[in-house]
Amino acid sequence: MSETKLVFLSHASADKHFVHVLANIIESTTNNFIRVFASSKPEDIPSSEEWLSTVFSKLDEAKGLVVIITPTSLESPFVMFEVGYFWHKHGGKNIYALYHPTAPLPMPLASLQGKCINSAHEIEVFLRSLSTNLECKYQPPAIILLEELVAQAQLLRLPPQPNSLERFEVLLDDPSLWNEEHIDDNQLWICASDSGFRIVPAWNEKHQEYSEPWTKGFPDPHCSRYRVHLMIAGQSVKEVFFISLDGGRYFVPMPEVRLLASGGVEYYWNKHSLEMKLFQIVGNLYSHFVTIQGFASKQGIVIYD
């Protein structure tokens, strides 16, 4: 009973708010004898760790897998890969399917007794079954927590339109989908699941000199601002600015700036912004021992959740 057991929660990143509430409930109902790994939880994959290797490591360590089937996750090849990997390793055992009523369970998951995430009763049945099968003492959750979870389930979105910026953002949630390529001496990143989606830094455009207080303190004092284009089917649907520092050794999003009541300014990043998602794919911090949090702290940039 004293052994902590890991449960892998497989899901689409677009469903992360529901997943985070579910993860907290699972852990609390077992008095933390069950730990939940969810790749969309920032603390589960520190920025210094390689994303894909961490996922494989947790799949190997996990004693159970919970898969969240929604209209969005049905379109995620990686969710199905995670399920298949765990299924093969455990012979189809210790897999639990939770589904949205608009997303029918695909085979072979349809052979499991899946539970509907819009039903507080079915979620409670799942929680009790999970704790029993993993031999953990079960403490029923408070009704208010189940109601919050069901409310989150009802907010789950339908999949974005095929060629849309919204779908681009969903694809950016999974860094492993993006492959670096060099075409005609141009560096770019191409989405493995849909090659029409590309990230293209505008290295060939005339760069703009850039200087702000947070860019100081590097051996090479020159900084430049570059556009990074999000391309769908050859058309730029959005551009964001990245800053190259210290002779290209660092390549980070241009932070937002706001005035403070004291009269000073604050430079900041939003941890969950599109720019920070892009950084996980195209960014550079010179050394593997440097994290984006460490860089921000040293240069006076605030990172908000």
C-alpha cells in the first residue's frame, strides 16, 4: 500500500483543462498513492527534458493508462500511439477509456467498458475501479469536485477547422510532430501529420536591430529581430517575432512589454502562449543546461501561467 503507482493519462492537448481537474481528483481520491502523468501539465515535463523520451519513459513506468476520447483526441495520432504502445506492453490490461458523448469509442477501445465524462456517476464508478485494480485505498471525491469535472467536460471543443490557425495551435501543442528540414538552403519545420503546416523563420529577410534592457549582458552585444511565419498551404496565416541574441546562440520570443504603476516597464511571457509553444520547437538556448525559466530570471523577464 505504501508504493506510489503511476497512471498515464493519454489525451489531446486541447482537452488539458478537463485533464488537469481529472488528474487532481484521481490523486486526491487515493491519498496520492496514485500519481498521474499528463504531458500537458507543465510540471510533468520540465523544459530541460526531451519531450518524447519522457513520454516513453512514463509509458514504461505506468501501471495503468487512462485515455480521454473526445472529438479532438480522435484526430490525434499520438493519443492512439500511446494507447497502442501501452496495450501491447500490458496485453490490453489496465486500460481505462473515458469518452465524450459526441466521440464514439473506436476499436479496440470499444471492447472496454468505457465511462462517459458527462456523467458524475460514471466518473465515480471509474475512480473506484481504478483504485481497486491498483490496490489503493479509495476516498470518494466531494460532489462539488465531480460537478466541476462534468462542467469542464461540457466545455470540450469540437476539432478546429482543417486549415485554420486554431488547428495550427493544436498541432503546436505536440513538439514531436515537427521535423526540422532544409529546403533550398532555407531552414523550416514541417508538421509530420500534415505537411501543409510549416514554421518558417524569415532568415533571408533583412533583419532589424533590436535593443532592450533585457538583451544586455552577452559576449556578443548585437541582437536582431526576425519574423517567424506560420504557413498553411503556402500562405502565411500569422507571424510572430523572435529575437536572436549573442551571435545566434539564443533565439527566443520577443517578450510583451507593459508599463508599471511605478513608472517602469515589465517584460513578460505567457507560458501557454502561441509564442512559447513555438519556442519549444524553433527556440534555442545555447546550452542544454539552460532552461527558459533560468534565462528569463537572469534577463529580468517574468513568465506568467
